[in-house]
Amino acid sequence: MVSHCLNCGAELHGAYCQQCGQKAKVERITFRYVVHDLFHFFTHIESGFLFTSIQMLKSPGATAKNFIEGKRKSYQPPVSYFFIWTTIYILLLYLIEKTFGENVVINYQNYFGPGEATKLAIGHLSVVLIFVIPFQALYLWLLMTRNWYGYFETMVASIYSLGTIIMLQFLFAVMALAVHLMFSVSVELRISDLLKVGYILWFAIHFIRLFDVKGKFWRVVAFAILAFGTFTVWRLYGFPAIAAWTF
């Protein structure tokens, strides 16, 4: 058993920290941990959601690293963080569409493929985006963390970053709504890709600073290209093909 709390640093006497209440022994992040976190989301939402959201904008690398290494008391767990933001975003899109109509405030322009594919993807966004998480985690692990963390530990950082991208999508939708109310025009969803690329770079730069690896610039560039490239191929070709075959 560790002698000091990994969350606050206080000396430990027992199974729980007397200072902050976190368990004295935190488990390593594995597939079992991720599944448990998913179940936990559907039972109740923990405090720390707003704090985690702010920290993932200000210091995304340190936030993910803190959670992986045991400072978990103040943070919303990654899986529930991702699902909460996805749910909030989808709810806002639903309200906008019901109030103003399809493609009036935000013009999707077949963002996830022609016909019903885009509408289906927007309505099941969490399922659509879950596909890219393992790939993004793999790129992050190979390029930055494999000497320090396991693959599933690295996946935590990937889930946090994707959840934050959904938060930025939510802010984009709010901005699009404001633009429509002021100028009666629609905003193309593709414009939000600038936010995605910008945050991927911001996250990667902050995260890689925490590790002693060579060629940090090229690793960040490679990660951004692979992460956004995988998402783009998936939304343009992968999901539309599956949607057409399934429905």
C-alpha cells in the first residue's frame, strides 16, 4: 500500500485518505476499468464535471496525466465525461432542429454521408465517435506514452480529448444559433473542423510536453494528421458504407 495519497499527497492511515477521501490504492486503468466507468455513468453522475471541462481546455495534458496517475477525486471520470457532453450536444441539436427546422441553423451538408446517413449519425453520435477512440489512443500510445503507460491508460487521454471536442462542438452550435438569430443565415458544420484540428494540436502539444521523448514537433504533427485523418475517412467512407448496408 502506498504511504501517501496519490491525489492530495497526505500521509495514509487505512484504506482511504483522511484528507480527501480517495482510496489509498487506486487500480490501474484496464479494459475492466473502462467498462466499470461506463456502467457508472448510467447509475449516477459524479461531481467535478464542470471542473474537468475547464481543465481540459486550460491544461489538457496535465489533466489526463493526473487522472491516469491517481489524482482522480476532483475529476469527472473519462467515459462519463464523454457521454455527458455528447448527450448535451445532441439535445441542443435536437432542440434547434425542432425549433427552426433541418439545416436551417446548422447546415450539415451530408457531413456524415449522403441521404439519411448524416441524420442517423447525428442522432447516434456517441456510437459513431466511439469507433475513432481506439485508433486515437493507439496513435497517442505509439507516438508518446508507450514507455510510461499501458494502452488502456493512454485511452483515458483519448476519451477526455474527444469529449472536449464534443464540448467545442456544443459551443459551435451555440455560436451558429446566435449567428442565425442575428443574420438569418445557416452556418456550415464543416467550419467546426477548424475547432477539431485546433484542439487536437493544443491537446497533443500540452500532453507531449510531459514526456521525455525526442522529435516532439513531428510526433505532434503525426498524431494530428493520423487522428483527424482517421475521423475524416470514417465519416466520409466508413460510416456511410455501414449505414447504407445496414439500413
